[in-house]
Amino acid sequence: MSGQRGAVELENVTKRFGATVAVDSVSLLVQPGEFLSLLGPSGCGKTTTLRMLAGFEQPDSGFIRISGEYVQGVPPFKRDVNTVFQHYALFPHMTVSANVAYGLRQRGVAKAEIATRVAEALDMVQMSKLADRKPRQMSGGQQQRVAVARALVNRPSVLLLDEPLGALDRKLREEMQIELKLLQSRLGITFVFVTHDQEEAMSMSDRIAVMLDGHIEQLGDPETVYEHPASAFVAGFIGRNNFWRGVATEHGARADDGTVFVASRPEEDVPNGETALAAVRPECINLSADRPSLDINMTKGVVAGVSHFGDVLQYVINSGGRDILVLTPRTTADRFISGDKVYCSWSTDDVYQFSDRQAAIVLHDGTDGSPISDPTSDRKKEKAI
Ligand SMILES: Nc1ncnc2c1ncn2[C@@H]1O[C@H](COP(=O)(O)OP(=O)(O)OP(=O)(O)O)[C@@H](O)[C@H]1O
Ligand SMILES: [Mg+2]
């Protein structure tokens, strides 16, 4: 597969900027027609990886193949790729058509051919009707569609997109996610899509490469990275998680607050007695007024807050000085209010257990097992990481 048109292959690719290792021996094979996202926190090396694929940066070591060809020394415009950036950088004084045609004109493509290809590209992004407008006469989403058309007009087999929806407001962003995904599956073009938004990556991608500190922490389809995070970092970055710090036991972990975790499938095998992290997702925690029958996989606390989010209720439970985030369907019969004493319990299948390797990244201060930050805020969580 790797030699086919549209395939992208990185082999031990490393890029340094002075003392910073921006990309650290990354190997990755993107299949032709695949939608692959590079997902990770700020500074983890997403843009640098993309710029090396585009040809704007050269790797210090390692190899890149695009559509079966080694591209070392091949300038950007001769590669079988095109890039769409977050800031679409359209020429303000040119019409939509002229913007899309610009690259072809520069290369001396015949006029008739330019007209055909511009019309085709604008049709793909449903912008034919606005062909004569100037950028300032269009919404952000429309301008971004033009930027995509400008990349597609070269008929690349790989499109590189660096946070292309980052500048759009939430609603428009969600609309464009659906549109881009449809366009990609219709055209069968390989997409390498950079984002730091895990929901965006989850909803659009065939596979996600979760990056941290220049390397790929986990590569897998959205379901796998969610259900089977390979590390505590992935468990905290994809979706949300409650973390407890403690000591590994034969069957799981004993948290510092005395909570006993029994896991049916520890994600990482941690030797008994060593420091371990246990994690349980908010939607996997059951709340009850009565004490559960078993003393394992349970803890008690007091409801500190309840928020309504359409079809789910979000509880913050204060338990021994730390907060536990719990999400329950709105239809759940048992409802609680602030001040209620509750028991939190969960199943052995829902316990993740990790070694302490990344505690400093995942936990607030690495000591008290607090969640990453205010559990009600995804944004803050990203910053804290
Ligand atoms: N031209 C450069 N000169 C020096 N350092 C750089 C340069 N470009 C990137 N870096 C560094 O390399 C690392 C990776 O940067 P990169 O832009 O690839 O991150 P990113 O994952 O795209 O982050 P963001 O989500 O903030 O866009 C960072 O530490 C960054 O400061
Ligand atoms: Mg970037």
C-alpha cells in the first residue's frame, strides 16, 4: 500500500530547532484515501510534522515518502500535496475565482484549463455562486472553503490541513467538520489533518495519531484510543477522566485516599507496590444514596455542584478533598442536589490503571490525585496539560 498514490510515509523522522526536538523519530504510514489526524497539545510537533510533509521544513534525519516517492530535496510545489492553513491568507483584492486560479497562473497553465479547473474546484466546495466575490464579502466559513478550493485546484492526492477550522466559531466549525469529511470521502483524497481539539479529531478521523513531546503516543481509530488509551496522557487528553494516585496491587491499585480499584484489564502492567494511577471516566461512575454492596471500586462524597447539559447531568462530587466528575443521562431515575451525600461506584471493566510515568503531565501537582483541573472545563484541561 505504501507505494500507492496518496500514501504518506514517515520513517524515523526527526526535526530539531536548536536544543528543541520538535519531532522525535516519528514513523507513520498514512493509507491512500485515509483521514488521519495529528492530535496533541500545543508544541507537541504537529505543525512541524506537516511542514516537513509539505516541504517547508527539511528533516534532520529520517525519510518521507509521498505517493511512493522519496521527497528529500523536492520543493513544495513539486510534491503531490497541498496545504490548507488556519489563516487562509486569501488575496483580499482578488475575487474568489482569481484566488483559486492564482497558483495555476503562476505556473503558466493554459487559460482554458485554468477556467475548467477553477470551476471544478469551486463546485467541490459549493462556492460556484460566489465566484466573483472578494474575500471581505464572505463569512469565515466561506473564506475557508475558498482556501480548500485553492488547494484542491492542483488536484493533489494528499491534502495537509493545519487547524483549518481553528478561526471559526463553534457552530460554523461543526458545520465545516461535516462538510470537509464528506468532501474527503467523496474525493478519496488522503487528508492529514492537524488539530488540538480532541472532539474534532474523534468525529472526523479514520485514525488519530496522538502526539506528545514530538513523538506519537498512540495511533489508532477513535474508538480504540478512547476505549483503550495506551497511556495516562492519552486517557486524560481524549475525552475526560478522573485520576487517582496510589500504589499498584495485584488486581489494580489502592489510592492514597483508601479507595480500592480492581481492574479487569490493566492498561499497563505495574509491579505491585509501585506508584500507579487509576482512572475512571465520568460517564462510567454510578451515583447512589445507598452504600454499594462491595467495598471495592467505590468511594463516598458530597455533591458540590450539578449542571444540566441537555441530555446529560454533570455532577461534581467532593470526595476527601478532591473533586470527582460524574456524567449521567438526564433520564436516570436517581437525581441528587448539592449537599447530598452519595456513593460513587464503577465496574471493574471501567478502571484504567497506568504506571506513574506520566503523573506529572496528567495530574495537577502530582501529589494529591486531583483531576487535571476544574473538571467542568475542557479548555482549562488542555491548558493544564
Ligand atoms: N521555526 C522554529 N524555530 C524554533 N523552534 C520552533 C520552530 N518551529 C517550531 N518550533 C518549536 O518546535 C516545537 C513544536 O512546534 P510545532 O509548531 O510543531 O507545535 P504544534 O504541535 O503545531 O503546536 P500548536 O498546537 O501550538 O500549533 C515547539 O517547541 C516549538 O516552539
Ligand atoms: Mg501548530
